[in-house]
Amino acid sequence: MNSKKIMITGGRGMLGRQITDDFKSEHTIYIADIDDTDITDLDRFHKFTKEINPDIIIHAAAYTRVDGAETESDFAYKLNALGSKNVAVVAEAVKAKIIYISTDYVFDGVSSKPYNEYDTPNPTSVYGKSKYAGEVFVKENSSDYLITRISWLYGLGGPSFLHTMNRLSVDGVNELKVVNDQIGNPTSTIAVSRKLKSLINSDIDLKGIFHLTCEGSTSWYDLAVAFFKLRGFDQKVTPCSSLEYKTSAKRPANSQLDKMNLRLHNLEQMPNWQDALKEFVDIENW
């Protein structure tokens, strides 16, 4: 394994922090967050990146407020689409591989089966459309890329759905209503970071799209129930429908991602979501 110079956009975010912690003993890590540079400013970002001259750019920076994107669409596209184009252009200029962190929201969620890497995206929300635009720009502007789609992400330090559930319960909310008609693959940043490291350290020069969600599926309601059981909380959780819990942006009813490309390349699969959840609950500093 050769040590590499790896730059992480959004490096101070939930996933970026985990990647930094996991990678720093083997690779040299450079953070490219909003306080360091601006991916929407091509010249500034190019100058910043050229000084580092990374081997790999993990592009984790994104506008992730799904509902907020519906009213702040210009900003969402500026960061998720134009920003991703700039990262890809600069990566190509400095001869770096780009690993773009994308999302299950590129799919419409109407399929009865998990979506694999060869299914055609059809995003329905501004967030999903802007992230898919980012995918297209990465493919158009980089000759060496990995697009990794993740979903239902949680990680050490948050913020995440699980941290919200924990806070509400600790604050004494008697009953929590959680939707039970959206199905997906809860995924920890720990699992994603480990898989990214294995892909980077692989002897195979991997390119293309890879789904990196944990194995197995559940609903948000059942995820909350499983979480509180692991926490040892006697918390009342009541299932409700998406119609009862209305949001500005439409959520995919089916967010399940099939990890076909991991299988096709004979790579180890992701951990089961229950195992990943237990590991996270055990080590998080609650």
C-alpha cells in the first residue's frame, strides 16, 4: 500500500471527519472546507488544490438540507452541481482521482426493487436533481473518477436522524411519530469510510459508480425502534405515513441501493445495517 496525498472537500462534515480519522495513519490528509477554500470559485479552488497537488480528491462537500433546497435551489445547484464540476475540472488538471459522494435521491423511489448502479436515475427533489447534475459533471470532466452513492447516513458527532431521535428522547418527548412507509439502507460513516479506504488501497484501478450502503433494509420507524432498544431507552415510537408527516421535498419511498458493482468486482460487501448500528451506538459519545 502506497501512502497517498488525499484532499477532502467538506472535510469537517460528519463523513469527512470519519474519513480523516480512519485515513490519517496511512495517508496524508488535507482538508478543503469552506474556511479553507471555495469549490464554487474555480480559480480559487484550483490555486488551493495545485499547492497541495493531491493524488485523490474525496468530494464530500454538499448542500444537504433536502427541504431547504426546495426554496434555496440556486444555492443547492451552485454547490452540488457547479461546485462538483469545478472539483472535477481541477482534479483532472492536477491529475488526481476524484471520488464523488452522491446519494440515493438520484432515484425516484417508485421501484419495487433496490436500485443498482446501472438503473437510470430520475430524481424528483431539487436536492436529488442537483446531486445528479454533479454526477453528470464529474463524468464529463474527469477521466479518473468514482461516484459513490450512500443513503440514510449517520455518524459520530452527527448531525443525523439518530442524533435527533436521541435528543428528543433525552429532552422528555413522550411520543415520537416516525414514518414507516419509506424503506432504505441505514448506513454509518464508519462503514462508508472503511469501504472507501479499501477501494483506494485496492490493487484494482476502480472507476465508475459504486453503491456503498449497508446491507439489509428497514423503515425509519423500525430504525428508530432498533436505535432506542440499543440505547436502553423506554421510548414510545408511533408509526405514521409520509402523508401525515409532510415535508417540502418529496422523499423516495424506496431508497434501497443494490451493491451490484461490489459483487461484480468480487469486492467484500458492506456490513449489515444492524451490526453497523450497534457498533455506532456502542462507541458514540452520547
